[in-house]
Amino acid sequence: MKKELAGRIALVTGASRGIGRAIAIALAGAGADVAVNYRSKADEARKVCREIEKLGRRGIAVQADVGRTTAVAGLVERVQREFGTVAILVNNAGVGRMRTIEEITEEDWDEMLAVNLKAAFLATQAVLPAMRAAGWGRIINISSVAAQMGGVVGPHYAASKAGILGLMRYYAAHLAREGITVNAIAPGPIDTDMLAALPQLRPDLIPVGRLGTAEEVADAALMLARNGYITGQTIGVNGGRYIS
Ligand code: NAP
């Protein structure tokens, strides 16, 4: 049976672990070849590629610190050279270093905004020329319930994740006629390494009574990758923590 995303090339930033890893594997399961970007955990990224290959798809691990402008350009250039036009871009890479009002510095702000927000802008701009020429594309930005509620990580995190939503809306409005949908997913507390560093997000504080799984977020990403009529939306995957 032909898979729905067969022949599509996906690039998932921050796909060596957690939510990005689950999204990369889900997209491969639907037929896409997937570029697995990572910052430092090369072994983990290679393991994800092996999972992708077991599904009969091509996987490539590409190191790039997306907080660096030149690295983002190099990442997209390499994926396009080795695989072809990126049809599905998932801007997932993110950092969540907690800082209180008393602790936060300008440096904390700049680092977080570079990785969590500017990288999504740069990667989107880099993939768009070929995506527009192809007349088909899916851009999925991973935001957070922190964009909607403030959250616990800090003002820099909440602002970066809210910025992702504005970015998504602009591109969605301007690309709708070109076969390109742009959406965001706003996860609540998901059981990953990032969350392990935030012990105050206890499962009993979540209305459904547990943390979410990376696979539950990947389900939403897969739906957005398949669907051509959903654009400009923020999909909450949050266990009822934020009810919109
Ligand atoms: P995670 O387990 O900490 O994994 C982070 C991933 O991003 C890793 O693959 C890491 O690569 C990569 N990464 C980090 N900084 C990078 C950089 N500068 N350049 C390239 N890759 C980078 O995080 P997660 O929980 O899966 O979170 C994924 C996304 O979901 C983030 O945007 C996060 O803000 C968002 N989110 C998470 C939650 C949650 O509860 N977990 C909730 C809402 C939103 P290495 O392995 O090489 O370090």
C-alpha cells in the first residue's frame, strides 16, 4: 500500500531525542525520508536514523546548532543536496533552561530566542524557495502551552514560544494559496529529558493526571503533515492544562 507521505523529504530539527525523535519516526512511518538534525548527541541521532531505515525510509543525521545563523543555512543546504527539496519542515529544536525573574540575564534571553525562535525563522526562509517552486509544503512549529499560560521555565521561554505562534500565522496567511500549510503544536508537559529538569511540573497538576508522551505529540504532527486544509492553527496537546 502506498504511504501517504511517500516521496516527501522531511527535516526535523532537534530530532535526536524526545518530541523531535518521535516526530521523525512517525513521518518515516508514513513514508517520508527524514533528515534528523541534532546539536551534540550524534549517537542518539544515528539511532533515530536506524529506526527510520527499519521502516524502509532513508534517514540522515545532520549536526547543526540551529542557534547559529550560518549553521542553519548549512543544514538546509546539506539536506537539499543529499535528499532534495524539503517538503516538510518541523521546527522542533528547543532549549528550556529555567530562569526566575530574579535570575534571568540578557544573555539567557538572547540564547533562548536564537534557538527557540530565530532558528525557526531562518530554517523557514531557507526551505521556502524550493518548497514554493514545488507548490507543496508543510511547516510545523513546536510552540508550548507556555505561550498560552506563561508556564514555569521563564519569561524568555514564554516569549520565544509565543513568538513562534506569530511567525506561524504570518507564513500561514501568506502561503495558503501556494499549497503550503503552516501550523503550530503547543504541547503541555511531555515526558522527555527537558521535562525531567522541571520537577515542579508534577503529573497530578495535569487535568488528565499524567504527563504526555512524545508519541502523542507526534500524532498531531503527522495529522498536520497529511492534512492540506488545516493552516494557521495551534494544536494543543496538553492533557487539559490549557483549554482554548
Ligand atoms: P529534549 O528532550 O531536551 O530534546 C531537545 C532536542 O533539541 C534534542 O534533539 C537536542 O539535540 C535538540 N537541540 C537543542 N538545542 C539545539 C540546537 N541549538 N541546535 C540543534 N538541536 C538542538 O526536548 P523536548 O522535550 O523533546 O522538546 C522538543 C521541543 O518541544 C522544544 O522546542 C520544546 O521547547 C518543546 N516543548 C517541550 C515540552 C515538554 O514538556 N517536553 C512542552 C512544550 C514544548 P541534542 O540531543 O544533540 O542535544
